[in-house]
Amino acid sequence: MKKVLLCDANFCVLPILKSIMSKNYNLSVVGSLVDDPAHQIAHNSFLIDYSQVEILYKHIQKEKYNFIVPGCNDRSYLSLSEIAEKLNYVGFDKYETALTIHHKDKFRIFAQNHFYPVPKSVYNIEKIGLLKFPIMIKPIDSFSGKGIYKVDNISDVKKYWNEARKYSKNDNVIAEEFIEGKLYSHSAFIKNKKIIVDFFVNEYCTVYPYQVNSSNITTELCETIQNKLRVWTEQFANDLNLVDGLIHTQFISDNKMFFLIEIARRCPGDLYSQLIEKSTGIDYAELYMTPFLGKELPDKIEKKENKFISRHTVSVEKECIFISSGVNLENKNIQNVQLKYSGQKMKPAPFDKSGIYFIEHDSAKEMEEKTEKLKDYIVMETLDILPKDNDAKV
């Protein structure tokens, strides 16, 4: 039985894990958190901090895996990409290419040199005056919206520049002009630099302003913008000579123009793959893992279903004790993927979540109307965290 390493043990990777194990591989997972669920399911688990590339490299050399598969965050992808180049694993671009895609500063420079539509940006605080306010200040290498700030005045720049640096592994930050419009994602699988299937998704940030917590496959984004994104995606694949696999893009559009925000080649988190599968019948997780297992993607993929599904990640604005959650809707099919149990502490967004709901609607109109408002339909019972009395006697 061939050996596969999945580099991530978080709940987000469970669809990928399930797909790999269904193919009769011997699966190992690595991750530093012992409570992450994939540690309990895989054939073998190793408590390794995969951001420590040298440690991970030695582990992979020792175990002699046949294939290595990245999980659902940039750190997992970049660590494996660096190792894949040294040990000749399949499914990865060159490491320098991976850095160009996943580091915001490198991507902005590459994008500007190739005339891609991106917000105007600077990488040096001394050049902040070149930008028109308001601006966004971001770490170059964080994810889930961590360390991102909108700044309206030049007097606040230094404060938020330093705050953003705390979330960067490399201590680097960029600033870019704020763009008005709706946030979308485009997930495309490419083969020989041509799209074989793709999906456009509405993305809403209704609890923490820079972390997506509600989404659905869009029915409202105009066809012209969709086709322009497809043309750009294939051009991007050619410009960087990308290998077959996923290109996941977040962009902002007003249905007339679009601006690229972030690009990744790793699987999006929070069970994005399940939103696609439940909506279209296409096994997104299997498509994602296929190139990493040395197998060829199909030439074309037809969508099997057209269901109207919303995804909502349940999060809170302040730290609390989670008790329960529910959805105040009478929809025919509501599924809850529970991540917290009653009595557990819950950090505020973007650092924690209690579960993910998938909600099926009767029509596209109902889905589009309710997805952005799903936060208002969630009923949560929580407790405040009271300060402990240090003087209390047992």
C-alpha cells in the first residue's frame, strides 16, 4: 500500500482525508495540535509543527512517503512546496513560484509587472503617501483575515502597520488602496493551463470584517466578469507556467470591473469543498488531491446538480463560553458540522468558530436574499467569562 502524507490535521481537511483513504492509500497526517480530528482518523499521526520546515523535511525523508498533499492553509502548502522541490514530489509548482503566488508583496509586484488588475500598493511605510486613503494594511503571509486593518487617516498608519507585522511570520506588511465592491471567489481546476471546471462564489464577512463567514455559489455575478476572470486565470497559468491543479482567487467586483485580492493553490478552508460538492455534485476534494497523487485530471467535468446551498461559519464578536447554536429558518435541509461542545471557551472571530451550517434553499432568489443575512438567523446560547477570584479558597 502506497504511503501518503497529509500536511494538516484540522477539521478543514476531513473531505480530503476521506477521499485519500477511500483510494486505499496508507495515510499519515502531521500537525501540532493533538485535538485536531484528523489525528484520530488517519492510519498514522505525528505531532509535528509543519511550519518548522527542516523538521518536516527530515520526517518525510525518514518515512519515505510516495506522495505528499498540502492541507487548507498557506503554511502547509509553502512548507510542502519547499520540500517537494528538494525531493521531487509531484503536483507542486517551483518553490519560487509558490512564494510569488502566496506572499502578497511578491504577488503584487508580479501582478503590476504583468498589468493584472490589482489595487495600488506599497511595501515600505515611507511610501504610504503614494496611496489614496482609505487603505488596507495586511501581513504578507497571514490568512483568515488575521492582522488586516482598514485605515482612514495617515496618522493611524504606524500603529496598524506595527499591529499587522505581529501576524507575519516574515515580519513584512503591505498597504494597498481600499476597493469598493462585493467580494467573490473563483475556484478553477486547470489542466495544461486550461480550465476544466470552475465555480464562482459570493463571499460575505458579517462578523469579523475581513474573514468570510457566509457564502453561496453566485447566480448574480455577470457573465462578462466571469469570462474575464477565466481569461485572466488561464493567462496567469501561462505566465507562471503552473502545473495542473487548483487556482483559487478572491476578487472584488462591482459587476463592471474586477480587482484581484488574493490567489492560492491550496484548498480553501471552512469546508469550502463541501459547499461546492453539495451545490453541484462535483467532488472538489478529490479534484484537489488528484495531481498530488500523480494522477491526471479529467479533460472536462460536467456539473451534476444545481442545488441552492448557503454555508455559514458560526463565530462571535467577543470571547465567551459556548453552550449551543441553532438556525431560525424552516428550510428543508439544514446540516450542522459541530466544532465546539457545550462549556468550551470560544475566542472572538477570526480566531475561533463553533460550527458550520449548510442550508438548502428552494430557489436561487431565496439563497441570494438570505445568505448575506445568515448571521441574523443564527440563535446562539453563550455565557460570559467571569473573572476568577484569585483569593477564593478551596
